[in-house]
Amino acid sequence: MSAQFDVLVEVSLRPGIADPQGSTVERALPALGFDGVEGVRVGKAIRFSIEAGDEATARSQVEDLCHRFLTNPVIEDSRVEVTRR
Amino acid sequence: MSARVGVVLFPGSNCEHDAIEAVEALGGKADIVWHGATSIPGVDAIVLPGGFAHGDYLRPGAIARFSPVMDAVRRFAADGGPVVGICNGFQVLTEAGLLPGALQKNAGLKFLCTTVEVRVDSARSTLTSAASVGDILRIPINHFEGNYTCDPATLAQLRDDECVVLRYVDNPNGSIDDIAGICNKAGNVVGLMPHPERASDPLLGSEDGLVLLRSLLAGGVRR
């Protein structure tokens, strides 16, 4: 029996890779009165659903998809959330 | 016999006619190759031109890498055929794994459209064989994601193998080791951010790109 899983993939730049977008956002915050915010990193969120036999299979397919397409492993990491619908 | 160059057209490419014009000005022949083609018969060299292939969606080059034509490009490259990726074409080649590393957003988060000086640092590639190490060329850049990066081991390998073909004299985008262009170990696959086809006539403000395109037409490493 296969089931439907909702997937959230969070793509972020790997630690050590400069994130000019994140630092620009961080620099803008004090001007709006938000002090003390640090470590801003900007990434992307990708949502989709996938059909698979079980959660482990769904997760391993999504991780493969992340590695081969959704991220560029040279500069990006991903975090995967899989939830049974 | 004049060299025949296949210029790959992805949906969103926009420098294909500039490349054709420059190749023909040097006496070569150039044909557009649609990205859906599964073979590229009868060409001596392949150019992946600048632009925004597949809208640069997800990441520049990420989707172009799966275009049917890329299998043909991969086979041509594996056979020693000269392949040059200019700007977006460079991004496609890194995403396709034909060149190492990746191109990230410019350090200053600015889209750069200006003419820069680059130095030829290796003449062993198909794009630099007619140039001399130390030559300074004035060539336009036009990119948002041209900040080359790779891990330290890859960088050391690139240096050891003399695969860094062009370096910026005054680094405009934060590229590691001032890298503007690299080649694979065999020297027949080259990627560069500057646009040599836009420096191919005095009317364009520089013809320093011609020496690079002439190298490509001469067959570079292959013949």
C-alpha cells in the first residue's frame, strides 16, 4: 500500500559559504529598530507531495532528489521534512 | 576548411547571435543547436552561450543541465571535442559536472555589467591556446552569479593542473583566487564569466576576445 507524504525541503547555503543576501538583510534590521538580530541566512523552501510505500522510502527518494537536483552540493545544504498526509 | 561551431540555444539563452556573429567574423561557420536536440553532428566545437537558460529557475544552469542536448555535449566533451561555456554557459557546465565548483551570487550582491581586465594564466586550454600567459585582455562581464567557488582541495587541483585559464586583474565579484575562467584537466572544456564574443570588434570597444575565439576555431586541444 502506498501513501501520500507532504514534503518540505529547506535549501540553505552551507556554513562558510558567504551569504550576501543574508548579511544585507541583517544590516537593514537596525534601521527598522530591530537590534540584536544576528546570523541571518537566506535560503529557499520547496514544498511538494510524493507517493511512497512508507516514510523511510519517501525520505530516501527526497534526499536523492535534493542531492541531484534541488541543491548544488558544492554550496548548498538541505533539510527535509516528510509528513504522512 | 573553416571550423563549424554549434551554438546551443536553451529557452532563455540570449547571447547566441553574438557568438555566431563573432565566430563568422573570424571565418568560422556557426549553427544554432536547439536544446532539445539529442545529437550535434558535424561540429568542430560547441559553445554554450550566455543568457538565462530555463529562466535560471532554481539555480542558474540547474535545469539546463537536464536538457536533452546535454548528453550530446557530454559525449562530445568526453571524446575530446572543444566545449566552451560563456557566462550562463559556464554555470551550466558546473551544474552538469563537466567543470568543478559552482558560481554563487556576486559578493557585493550587485548585477555587474562592465568591462574588466583579465589575465591569461594558462595557455593549455582550447580557449587560450593562441594567447600567451600574462596577456591582459579587456572583456565585458555581465552577471549576477559569477562568484566562482570550490572546496580547497579542488582549488589546489585546479592550480596544480594549470586549469585556471583566466584571472581578474581587479576581482569584481568575490571569486575565489580571482578566477574568471577554468578548464577541465584535458583542457578541452572551458568555462568563463567574461564574454569574449562581446569584445570582437573595435566598434564594441575591444577586440581582445578574438584571440580566445581564434583559439577555439583553431581546434585547440583536439586537433
